[in-house]
Amino acid sequence: MSEKKLIELHLHLDGSLRPETVWELSKEQGIAIPASSPEDVKFKMEVPEDCKTLEEYLERFALPLMVLQRADAIERVTFELVEDLAKEGVTYAEIRFAPQLSVSGGLTQDQVVEAAIRGAERGMKEYPRIRVGLILCCMRGDTNQELNMQTVETAKKYLGSVVCAVDIAGAEGLFPTEMFVPVFAKVREYGLPMTIHAGEAAGPDSMRTALSYGTKRIGHGVAAIEDPELVKRLVEEGITLEVSVTSNYHTKVVDRLEDHPIRRLFDAGVRVTINSDNMTCSRTNVNKELDLMRTVFGFTEEEIEKMEEYAWEARFLKN
């Protein structure tokens, strides 16, 4: 990297909305949300300190999704997230979201993505120092394979200077990665770039399945530390892990921040990167995560620069 870069590879749109925007949108749209004020929205969007599982963590997304069923709202929140990232000093970011979660009001997945593209492009125009890509998430579940296939088709249609990859997110422990062979067979057929949530709420086998689909990037992937052979494979194959330490603590991947394996993975030669996952839900951002690297895990500035280099090399938008 020729100049200093601040990179965010793993960031969910619906977990990073401004609470005051959710409140305003609910009033504009005439939606009765389970909150009595902007402060109450914030409280209900943030993960509780005693959160016990990933499934409980994911419940925090229900409220913001209520107001993300209209194109103007999707465009607005995408623009605002680009703005928030730019003000944090982020120079490159990939924002992910599931278009299928915004179709209950009558939008198609294509229309959802078009709105997000408009928001991202407007943000980049206003803040030209940041480059933003959009990753379209399929969702884990036992009844949404058709919706996932639609997401893949939408990704194929819009892949370009903004839409940059496909992912699968959701309750990994309840819906194993093995369930989605047909989805990723289609992703491979189309030659779409991909990243896959794995090794967060499930163990190393989930990561092996993700690797069998052809991915070179894994969201979270911290369960690899349980399997020395898998760690070795990650190093040999140059697989990039999108690590989110605070989020992993909130979802009880680790019981204490200090127990997080990021230092051990980095020291083993794994290409780990630093990400916030959900800025609002986890009350964090990439700068706060970097501070944790320094204060809790003792990473030097040179090591942090190395992780930023890993992130830059793994980015989907190369031009």
C-alpha cells in the first residue's frame, strides 16, 4: 500500500444504521415500531451486555428492517453509512446486506439493490476519498432457497463498480453451511466473487465446507484456532479472515475479549483483517477495533499495517 489506508471489509448495513434515522423513517412511513423515542431505538438496536448467543444477537436487526422496505429509505441509510465511514477516515469499505429482507413492502430484490447503489454512489460523490462496494447476502434458513437464488441472480446482474460479491449470513449454528450447496454451485457457475460467514457460531467443519465452495475469504472464521490443520491450510491457501473482535465477544464466540484468538491466528501466519461487523449493534467502529488491537492484544503499528495490507489485497473492487 503506497498510502495509509483504513479498510472495512465486513460491515452489515442493517446493523449500522443511525438510531435517529430509524426513528425518523418510522414516523415518515407511519410505522408503529416497538420504541418510544430515538434513545429507545438506540437501546433496542444495541446488543445487551448479557447477550448469550449469535441468535440472540441477530434479534437486534428486526427493528431496523421494519423501516427498510422502501427504496428511498434504503438509499438514505446507505448514503448515511458511507458518510459515517468517511468521517471515521475509512478509505475503502465493503457494506453487506440481504436484499431479500427488504421485499415485504413490494420491492423486488433488483429494486432494493438499485436503491443501495444510488446511496453508495451519492456517498462516494460527496466524500470522494472513500471507495465503497456492496456485498449481497443470501440468508441461512430452511425455506428461503428460492430467495437466495434470486439474490445470486441479482448479484450477477449488477456486479460491477459497486456490487462486488455474494455472501451468506444468518444463524450458522441452526442452518449449517452444508445446506447451501445449490446456492454456491450457482455462484461458482457465474464466476461471482464470494465471501462466506463461517467458523463463528459453528466449528471448523463449517469453514471447510465454505472453502469447498471456492471462497478465498471467510467472515469471522475464528473457530479455525481449534484445528491446527485448518490453520495450516488457511496459511497455505492465502485465505483471508474478516475478523470482528467486539462482535465475536458479544455473540459469545469468546467469553472474554482477552480470550479472542486473533493474536494466535496472526502469529500463525493467517491473513486476519480488522472489522466492526455492526457499528450500531456492537457500539463500535473500525477505529475502536484497532484500538483494541493495540491495548488488549499488543499489536504494534507495523503489525496493524500488515493487517491493513491483508485487507487491501483481499478487497473485491480492484479498480
